Amino acid sequence: MDTATLRTASGPGTPDLATHPTTTTPRTGRLARTFRGPAEDPAWARPALVALLVVTAAAYLWNLTASGWANSFYSAAVQAGSVSWKAFLFGSSDAASSITVDKPPASLWVMALSVRLLGLSSFAMLLPQVLMGVGTVWVTHATVRRRFGHGAALLAGVALALTPVAVLMFRFNNPDALLTLLMALAIWATLRAVEAGSYRWIALAGVFTGLGFLTKSLQVLLVVPAVAIVWLVCADTPVRRRLVGGLLSAAAFLVSAGWWVAVVELTPASMRPYIGGSQTNSFLELTFGYNGLGRLDGSEVGRVGGGGGGAGGFSDGVGIFRMFGSAVGGQISWLLPAALVLLVAGLALRGRAPRTDGRRAAYLAMGLWLAVTALVFSLMQGIFHEYYTVALAPAIAALVGMGAGEAWERRHDALGALTLAAGTAAASVWGFVLLSRTTSYGGWLRFTVLALGLAATLLFLVVGRLHRRGLAPVAALAVVAGLAGPAAYSASTLATGHSGSIVTAGPAGSRGGPGGGGMPGGMPQGGPGGGQGGMPGQAPGGTTTNPNGGTAPFGNGTAQGGTAQGGTTQGGTTQGGTSRGGGMGGLLDATTPDSAVVEALTADASSYTWVAAAVGSQNAAGLQLATELPVMAVGGFNGSDPSPTLAQFQQYVADGRIHWFLAGGGFGGQQGGSSASSEIATWVSQHFTAQTIGGQTFYDLTPTTTGSGQ
């Protein structure tokens, strides 16, 4: 039987039997439409998968607690959710539920359950992210293996595990780890649905995207075009069933995401926390404004930094090549050129396959996921952080594994050999360019990568003439050339603690690396100002040495929560008071308060709803994590939310519900937003007496304090 006959016999949606010989046993009637792979795995396949997952877990767990509380903004909410089910449900910043974080709470739920089980610690906070990372590697491996075999799957899994931004975010407590896992699961379920024509699987894809919405709002929609198009075009079922299945998937999305939205929107405002990040106490406004369209055009109300198409700020680097730029390239783009080459070649190799071909469906799914997400990230003019690109990592890794695997099968054909050569050249040359942007590894690594890659490229051009024993060394050369650069960046990432609201992978001192580059996009460097324009009643215009050099204005002449460059950051070591964690030098991070502060806040704590209030969530988080008691974040993340209003705050004080007020906080220079935090800070400074505790300025707000009247 010739190859063409074998392809016809294999049925729609399955790979070529000429390259995937299969023996099967009957299995519940669906074998004819579902690719099951070999009846028995190669002897090395399962041990290799186990080794991949174990090594990934061990690497991600190593030095995990060096990041301390990581992003204290979310850590405080996790602490609150671990002691209050109301705070757990809504994603509140504190156990008294004054305000929520500015994202839905799904990732907080996972971490809060871990803390409830293991106790409050850095390890309990970050362990779920490690497990999500291992799970994402496993899902990517399974997705590739089902259609391209074990070798391709192993390459995809290793490529994902070594992606620098993945190493960073699967050890960090931002929502991106869970979001990436759920997006990978949505693609996995979609491809299962396509090959079986199954309502159940495509509905499950809708469930995963709905849970992704509860993790990071509209960002999960970047995977929806891949889910919808691949199902509607490639599913092995009639058009009518494809349309019905699409509607079922959409309904599953709405139910799995909408229940929580309905709870929030239908609960009276007086019975739930304020919705952080919104200006009208509405989750829908937060979703479609600050976390939605505002991210695309730069119109987010209350955000810090430039944007909206202007020079500087988050709009820096906007353009089609943003993923390759100095800020983002080292995070995610190591294998991106190779993935694009292999995507185009893979689609060409499947050109004559039937509509339901499973391999082409996989190329389309991963390619659409990559293309849509990369284009949105590249062109958005609103808030963009380099770590967002972790959402691209599974798609890039899968395309590399799938394309290389199929090209290897076709290596005796001219197109297969040329594809292997082009993909290897793209990976090694671009790796050389990225390694040239840092001095951390000297020149030897980049030249080694280039030399090995070019050698493998030339050998691939004549791969059909090589002896069988020479094939494995050539493949090994190509793999080493492609993965040595990201492996080095990943090793540097593992060795460094990361803390704060903006973090990046890679070696210290590289563009966007930990402690390097200052605030991204030309945002003003330095610490927080006082609310919006400085903390009244303090010495305005004071300066503090900036960890990245120069000086920066602080509202009260002190660093965030302490003396100039004083204190230690939550989540890492300090060197002369300068945080090593995060691409912003830890400036958007909480600090650990002095023991005298903790003693003052915990004294008679049961008499108060909030032991303290502070402008900005990070200021409040440092106090809350140190005391494990509720601290009100006035104005939300950067002090620009109208929560509470001045009148509400005055009433809380009159009722004796707040003990202390921390001076300073906020950022200043916000794009719009409420001035309530500034009004509160002014009122406090005019009616209460400042006192220094542990190097920080506080006001005692108890009603017995002289001059505490409204």
C-alpha cells in the first residue's frame, strides 16, 4: 500500500499512518475518528515525561521563598481571604472588606485555600503557581503528543519549561499563571472536540475560558478566536452541529463566568466591598473600562504613567515588533521566529490534508492563539507589562514541537529538510541577538549558540545524506542552540527573588531584567508621592535616592513606609536598602514595618475594624501582612479610587473603627481618578497630630485624640 492510500485509510482528522504506524484495540467505538497514537508507547516516552515534570517542579520550587510575598498587593488579599469567607468570595484587599483588588478573584481563591491548609507563608502563597506551571507543561505536552508523537511533545514541554517569563510567572502570585493554564486547557479541549465532533469537549473549552475570565477579565478572550475558528472550520461533524456546539460553548462561558459577576452586581453596595479599579463601584465598569478598552487605547482612568498614543509611558515600544524589542524580547521571543517559520511550514506540509485533519487543526489553534495575543500586546497603548507575555509561551512552545516534529518526519523531503534548517537558523541567530543585549554571560555563550546553530543548519540541509547514526547528534545540536539562551535567562531568574507589582525575568542589569531599566516605558522613576500631589502636612518635595540612580520626589521625604531606602522589601533581600526584586527596583512593593509599628498596630486590635489605613494598596499590604490584621487601602491600588469618600472616612473615624493612619502613599500624576485619598490625607493632617513610630509617620485616629472632631 502506498503513502497516499495510507493517508486515505487513516480517516479525517488523523495524522498520516505512513509516519505514525498504529496498532489498536477496540475502544468504545470512537477509534475511527480519534487518533490514539501507538498501542504501546516507546520505552523512553513515559519516563521522559515523568522526568520533565519532576525536573520542572524541582526547578520551580528551588529558591521559591526568595521572593517573599512576591506581589504584596495580591498577597494581602490572599491573607484576607484565608481568614474571611466574604473577603474570599469578593477578592477583598483586607478581611474587613473595604475594597477589592482590581481583578476577579479566581487566582486568589486557589492561593487562599492553600494558605488555609498550610498557614500563611511565602511557600503556601507561591506553591499553587508552581503547580500551575507544571500543569501547563503537562497540558502542552499532552496536546502535542496526541497528534505529533512523543518526541515532538517532549521538545514542546522542555521549550515551555525553559521560557524565561514562564519561569518567572509560575513562581509568582499574579493571576497570569492560572490564566495561562486555563488558556492552554481551552485549546486542549477544543482540539479534543474537533477530532471527536463532541459537544461535551467544546462546552468544556467554554468552561475553561469562563474560569479564565474570573482570573483576569477580558484577557482570556485572546484565545477565543482560536477556539471558535478551529471548531467551526475543522470539527469532524456537520455544519449544523458545529453551530450548535459553538452556541453551547458560549453558554458554558457565560455560566462559568457570569455567576460571580451576577453575585457582585446584585449584592447591594453596602453589603460588599468597593470594586477596586473602578470609579463607580461597578465590576462591569472595571471590566470594560480599566481592564478592557482602556488597555487598548490608553484611556484607563486612574492609571500612572503616559500612554494613549503619546510619547513615553506604556505606549513606548508600541508597534508590530514590540515582542522583539529590548524590553520584551528576552522574556518571550527566544523561539518566536522559529515558531513562526515552523507554523508556516507546518501549514504548507498539511496543505492537501482533509478539512478535519487533526494536525492542521493544531497548527491553526496554536497559530491563532499566538497571532491574536501577540498582535494585541504589540499594538495596545494602555497598561502593558512584559510579564503579560507568559500567555504566549504555550503556543510558541507547541508550535516549535509540532513543526520540528513534522519536519523531522519529512526530513528526506526537500521541504522538511529546509524547514528544519530554517527553524534552527532562526532560533540560533535570534538567540545570538538577544544574548548580545546583556553582558551577564560574556561573549562565549552567544557565539557558542550561533556556531552550534549554524552548524546544525548546514547539516540539516543535507540531512537526507547523513548516516542514521549521525541524525541524533545533529538534532541535539539544534536543540542546544535553540534552548541554551532561554535556559541561561531562566537560571538567572531562578537565582533571584522577585517582588513588587512589575517584575521581569533574566539577569540583573539586562534591559527589563531584575533591578534593571527602572520603570518600564519611561514612567517616572522613584517612589510614591503623597496621594495625588503629596501628603499634606509633611515636607513636600523631599527627595530620596532612587535605586536606579538620581533622586525622586516623595511626599514626606521618606521611602514607602520607612526612611529613605530603609526597611526591607516584602519578597527579597536588599542591598543598601535597594530592592533586588522586580524590574522597578521594588518601588511598587510593600516594605516590612519595624517591630515598633507592628506592636502599635496590634495593641488593642480587637477594638477596631481596621487597625490602620494607608493611601495605596501596597502601603496597606505591608502593614497587613506584618500584623495579619485588616488595614484599609485608601483609594485602592494607587490611591485614585473613590473609596472611601471623605465623608465615609470621617464617619469611620467618628465611630472608632480605624486606629492609625499612615502618612504618605499613592503615586501622584494619575490619569484622572478620584481625589478622595488626597482629601482624606489633608483632613487627617489638619485634625490629628503626627508621631513617628519605627521610622514611619502615623496619626492616631482614636476619638479620644485631641482635635479628632469632623
